[in-house]
Amino acid sequence: MKIAIITNAGISSRFNEGVPESDKKLKAIFYEKDSKSTLLYHQLLKCSYADKIILVSGYKADSLGEYVKTLEDELKDKITIVFNDHFSDLASGYSLYLGLEEAFKYEPSEILFVEGDLDIDDSSFAQVIASSKSVLTYTYEPIYANKAVVLYKDGDDKYRYAFNSSHGMLTIDSPFSCILNSGQTWKFTEIDKLIPANKKFFDEAKGDTNLKIIQNYLDFGVDIELIPLKRWTNCNTRDDYRKIVSYWENEE
């Protein structure tokens, strides 16, 4: 069974900055004209190859559930929503942990994970889906310490991640042979290693980001394919959303 996980638990603070409380929205389902012009809908279309799609909710979970009810049956029937009741006090790792625990119930052959605030071009996403290996992705965006997740290869030829969750300066404490801007999209094909990686996260670092689970998985030793994403946009603000919509309109 192939499973896709999309996490949408975060509080969308930058997206809703300066917006009255009554008008704040979950950015994954935000739209201005067409109810299908949402990040979530476009991600669901890309993930429709999967047998099961797991959505992890948190902030404004009710609105996410209501939106899913409006979808066509062929998408809606694949969706399971998992609620993260620690969306406001734990980091992104706990959302991925919950999504993976739900996924393991179905004894999957592979799991794709994409963060819910991303838009990725169709051809790059198709490459991730088609790979027979576990996948790490990177973008061609410049690396800024205050927003990028860094993927690098260390002196032992192993992939590692670096990220400052406070969006400040970033330090890499070891020599590296390459450094890339992570595409925040992954595929896991060695489930027997992903299960203990997820358990280790819960036992040792459940307040950490989703990168901790992924690093645990890599540390077990897995066969990796590195895939570039040709067009990648991280939707942090409403201006980012409008830029993404313009991409969709030009691609139609």
C-alpha cells in the first residue's frame, strides 16, 4: 500500500499576520476566488496516486474537516484526518509522528511526506513518486539562514539537516562536501527502518521538528535518491499564495 502524509497543523502565524482574529484562516485551505485554488487541493491531486492520504490537522481543524467534505468522492474517500492536540506547544515533528503512526496501521510499502505549505511543479513531484528508493529533495532557491532548511553531506558522506527554528543565524558544526536548500518533501521506502526512527523520536525528542525523525531514518542507513524540484514555493504569506495562484493559472 502506498500512503501520502500531508501535515497542516501549524498556526499559520506569518500568513495571518495583521489579520483580525475573526478573519484568520488555515493557509492550506485559503482561497480568494475559487475553492479549488488552495494549496491542499493541488497537493491532494498530486498525491491521488496513493491508496491512502493522511492529513494531520491542528489549528482550525474544524475548517479543514469541512473543506474535505466538499471534495469529490475519489479524493475524499482516500483521506483520513488525524488531529494533533499538541499543535500549539510542540514542534512539527509531533505532527509527522502522528501521521506515521496512523500510516503504519496499513502496513505500507512506501510513505510520501510533504509539508502542507508547499507548492511544487508537477513533473518534479512525479519524479519523487516514480523513484523506487527513499527520496530527499532540494530546491534551487538561495539559502537564507532565517528561512531555509539546509540539506548537506558531511565528511562521512552522510546526508544531514540543519535548521534554526527561531529563524536566526545558522551554524553547521562539521565539514561538508555539498550544501543544498531542502525541498521539504520526502519518500520513505524502508519501512522497517522508519518504524524505529519514529519510535526513537517519541522516546527521546518528541518536542523536536520533523527533521529529527528523518535524520533518525537516515542514520539507520538507507538507499537514497536525491531529486531536485524545478519549481518550489513555500507559502508563508498571502503574497506567496497569490504568486502560487499565478503559477497555476499560467500552467493551465
